[in-house]
Amino acid sequence: MTAIDPMQSFVRLLKARNISNMWTGVEAYEQLMGRWSRLLVPDLIDFACVENGHRVLDIGCGTGSLSQGLLEYGSEIEVVGVDSATPFVEYADAQLKNQRAILQKADAQDLPFPDDSFDRCLSLLVINFIPNPQAAMREMFRVTRPKGFVAAAVWDYGGGMEMLRSLWDMAVELDPSAETLHERNMPYCHEGELSELWIESGFVGVEETTLDATVTFDSFDDYWEPFLAGVGPSGAYVSSLTAEQQAKLREQIRRNLAPAGENLPITTEVRAWAVRGSVPVG
């Protein structure tokens, strides 16, 4: 029996609800998620035991937040970033403008690099969006030198990622059928799931931890409006609703997140699960 890919199942649910255009809009992504994802970068770099002088591969470099953090971490670190979306590669390259960084379009499931090319391989908030994560793991294993670390982080969608959980919890309260689309159903977003993937992929010394940060929105609209651009599963869901449905969802979330007034700052907690493992010798 062929195994069912949980991410493919999730995408099919989105399409069944006529929710499309999930990943368009680089600047929209920055407003929805990019500005917060960079808060995880220093802790992920430390967790991956990156050292100055390392050559590091950034899988799914997106808008370049992890690559930028790596360049700032050490003056002799070389970064190669890959992403399957050309607009993101072009945006990140324009932002970095650094001779120690090479960004290119490439598929994580079929990397264009020789064996043992990198000292470290990192991936931030991407693993659960790769169609065949097992194939990507084999490639990351292949291109990382023996004793080199491969590390990744994925949002804790069902628990500590409060900014997204609040939206989905309220969406399900208004429309129980939205439960199938709740991002807590995404793969590799619960405790132990990333570690299991790493162990199955042959890494040794596998460790898992959490990366935590606090985010502050200037107002409720600063929180809400990025979802209207249709980026990501949450934005795609919101943009698929009628104006009346959006208004009901907005008010429900506002009552939960901003009971004191929607023009006041809102502080929420975000959490990601992170895993690391090393390539065995021999």
C-alpha cells in the first residue's frame, strides 16, 4: 500500500475548498510571517552549532532571513541558499547583496551539489511544505559532510504558535468544517515528529528542542491585514471567505486577542520545534 503524504492531503483539502494561490507575494509573506520568522534565526544557528568559517546550505531560503543571520553570525561563513520559487530567490538576493552568499533556484529534493559539500545544512519553516520530505532529507544527508549537522525548525502550529492558532481556532468555532484545514494538521509540527524523521533518515545524535519568541503587533489591523493578501494556508483560507464571513472571523479573533481595544499593541508568543542530527562517519 502506498503511504499517504500528509502535506499532499492538506493541499488537496485546500483545493477542494477552492483555496489557491498559497505562496504568491513575497512582500505579503514578509508581512504575514517573514518578519517573525527571523526572530528564530539566532537560536537555530546556535542550535546547529554553526562556526565561523563553515560553508552552510540554507534550504528554502525564502526572503533570506536565515541566510542574513548566518552572514552576520561569522565574517568567514559562506552561505548557499536555495528555494524553488524564483521571486523569493531574487528578493533575497537583492536584500543580501553579499559576496559570501550565493542564492539560486533549486529543488530541495534534487540538490545540484556534490556529496559532502557543506559543513552545515539548515532549513527554517520549510520541511513540512516540501512535497517529498524523505527525498529532501536524503539530499541534505548526501551534501553534508560526515560529522556535519543538519538542523531545521517548523512552527508549533497546534500549540505555541499563538498568532496562527488563534485564527484557526476561531475559524473552526465559526465553521467546524475548517477543522480539516487547521494548520495543526500539518505534518512535522508536533513534538517528536521532526526527530522521528531525522532518525529514519539515518542521522545520529538527534536532539529536539523548542525555539520561542515574543512578537508584538502595533494594532489589531497589523495582525489581521496580512492574512487578506492570501499568502500561506491561513491567508488562503481567509481570502476564500465572503466579506461577511471575513467580518465575523475578524471580530471573533479581535475579541480574543484585543479585548482592550483594537488600536492597542498586541503581544503574542510564537514557538517552533527544532531538530538537529549529524551525518555519521562511514
